[in-house]
Amino acid sequence: MEFSKTPQRSQNQDALKGILFPVQQELLALEEAIFGLLDSQIPFVRTVGEHILKNGGKRIRPILTIVCAKMTGFQGNRAAQVGACVEFLHTASLLHDDVIDNAKVRRGKTSANALWGNHVSVLVGDFFYSRASQLLIEQGNTRILKVLADCTIATTEGEIWETLKSSDLDTNRDDYINIIKLKTAFLFQAACQVGGILGGVSDCFVKALSDYGLHLGMAFQLVDDILDYNASEDVFGKSQGIDLREGKLTLPLILSLGRAAPDEKQVIKNAVLADKIDQELFERVRQIIRKYHGFEDTLGLAVEHIAQAKQSLDPFRESLEKGILASLADYVINRER
């Protein structure tokens, strides 16, 4: 993985590298499996694929698959291969998201759609989905295939729902929670679940891993939505305030909209409906969110999910891998990007 040389990102990545140090060999196998899946009759597919896959991604989701498989006693390279499929499903969604959002930056670098156009990005995203499906079929485990196929449907439904709710000032907390569960948390859940399936453990242990992943994914997205307002681009890897500029009502904004005075609500409404938002308006909205504890309460909910994630691991005996999963939960809540 390539890391930025900025002090903030280096510190952030050093923390993650420290957590994952005990599974370095497995992560090397994961990287080999990921880039092996890029083989295509069209060399340009590898060019685009390598651009996004070498773009500083943390690999959290496939790492979860590998650690969960290892914790449940699985040995062999299939965990890396299934993890690579998880990463391909995630990467495909990023390629498609950037087209939908007309994003210019992804992880601090020029997005694929900005470099090669929307048509190429959509098609390469389709290639990623198809390649992952192909390998999963070759693996021959229909249970894993079903989990990830169901997850792909849920993720797509979440993205559709979020798009339909764009600039919808009636979006409420329940809408938001359901959207992020579908579009983000379910892939974390599936990544952990398939690790347990690989390990061949009883359903109660698979369920425990599934619950851990779901709560971890919820916390991840909640923190992401706070960082969208507060992290600088060189740390976060994308422009500040993207959600607001795209008319997305995330929880910090939803909470503040329900608490604000009429004139402040009007400021928020103007920002959500505006075609373009200047820095002054963005700062005004951010001040309103701070005033009404939108960031603080969103973080509080994320902390609750992290506590639930850790509690979900209680059925498992103490082990190196269980410690890694607990540390990953702490990392998610404290991350800067």
C-alpha cells in the first residue's frame, strides 16, 4: 500500500500498520491476490485498476475477512482470495460513486472518472464486480457467494436510496441510519461473516462476527460523515464538505436542522438546495452544526456502535486475532481519514 508523506496521514497509517503487524504475511498474500485479479485481455483495465487500488486504500474490509478467518481457525490462501473479492466489490462501488457524485478527487489523488471519463469508470467498475463474482464461483462455496451477492444488492439499494433523498429536507434520522446500514455497514458485516464461514465455525460464532462487522461499519460511516466537515483534504483524501455540496443530509446536519432556530434552518436549507456553495456559507453551516452538537452527538452514536462491536466478540476466547479486531474498532473511532 502507498501512503502519503503528510504528517497527519503518516501518523494515521502508522497506527493501522502497528495493529496489523502480526498479520503482515497474510496481508502480502492479500495484495498479491488483489492485483492478480486485474488480469484482463485489455491492458488498459489494469492501468485504471492499479490507479485506484494503489491510491492509498486502507483495505479495512478484506483485512476483516482475513483476520476473522484466521481467528476461526482457517488456514490457507483462500482467505486472501475471498478478501480480494471483498475489496473488488468495494472498489467497484467507489468507481461508480465517483461517477454519480462527479468527484474529482479520490483518496487525495485525481479520481478515475476525472482522468478517463465516466464511461471508462463505469465499465471498469463493472469489470471489478464481474471479476469478483467469477472468482467466488470458482471458489465453490455457495454460502459465501450468497452473502456477498446479497450484500452487493443491499449496497446498491443504499446508494439508490441516498440518491433519491438528495436535497430532501425531510430526510430524518431513521432514513439516514437505514441508508448507511445498506450502503456501508452491510459490506463490513459481509466481510466478517465470510471470514467465519471460511473457518467453518458454528452459526452462533458467524453471527457474532456478523454483528461485529455491522456495528463497526455503522461507526465507520458515522465518523466519515463527521470528517467530511472537519478534516482537511490532505488528511481525508477528498475535498471538504462534499456531502453538503452534493445535497446529502448526513446525521450531523439532520440533528442540527431539527434543533436550529428558524433563521439558522434557513441557512442550512439554502446550502442544501444551492447549486454552488462558497466557503463562507459552508463555514456558517459548520458553525451551526457545532452550536447544536451535531458532530458531538454523531460521534457519541459511533462510540455506542464501537462498544457494541467489541461486545459482539465476547463469545470468542482471547486470541491475537480478537485483539486485532478490538484494536481495529478503536482505530475506526479515532481515525483522521
